[in-house]
Amino acid sequence: MKPSEVRERVLADHEELRHRLAALERIARANLGGGPGASAGLRERAEELLDRLAIHMSWEDRYLVPVLRAADGWGDARSGRLAQEHLEQRELLEYELRQLHDASRPDAVIARNLLDLTELLRADMRDEESAFLDARLLRDDPIVADVVTG
């Protein structure tokens, strides 16, 4: 894949993930507001989101990391930073998944945790877009230093 195609795919995934985050937030807020059926689908929708995030990160590992590595002289540092962020995010997602599967945890606690998680994930996507997805960095024409030979 060309760097621009990788960039477009990641940005499209982020947009789709933002829609999923908004839907999950609506369910979590409804749960906190109470009322009949407020918690319906809370854990299932959250698990779907976590699964989708895991797929997204795996795709980035496969396609974005190599593109970052080849982009310029700081490619190894950038790709290493993304790998570290993904490691931390995966640990968080595993923790959240364990919480979702713990039937003893009240839905209101799950809802509050999910609202915090959605805020964190939005910030992570903004940071990733700023640090790794700039069109000047992920460009299809390589940046080559001008070499004078004589």
C-alpha cells in the first residue's frame, strides 16, 4: 500500500471508531440516567467496540508501522513510539474486557468506566493523527536528500 492509502485508511477507521464511541456514550449515559432498559446492550456494544479497536490496531501494526519506519530519518523512533502506545492500549482494552465480563460489576460502574474510556480513546486518536498521520509525513513521493557528486 502507498503511504497515502495507509493514511486514508487509518483516518477512515478513526472516523468510524468515533461514531462507535458516540453510540457507546449514548448507551452509557442512558444507563447512568436510569429508566427501564437503560443498560440493554451496554456490555455487548462495549465488547464490539473493544474488538473493533483490536482489529484496527493490528491493521496499523501491519501497515502503518512499516510506512512510518520508511518515511524519514525518524522512522524508527516514530514506529517504536506507536508500538509502545499500542502495547499500553492493548493492556487497557484487556482490562476493560475483563471488567465487562465480570457479572458482579454493576452496569453503572461499567458505564462510568466506558465514558472515561471513550474520552481517552478520542484523545489517543487525536494524538496519533497529529504525530503519525500528517500528509507531509505519509506521502507517496520519498523525501531524498540532494546529493552533489563531483
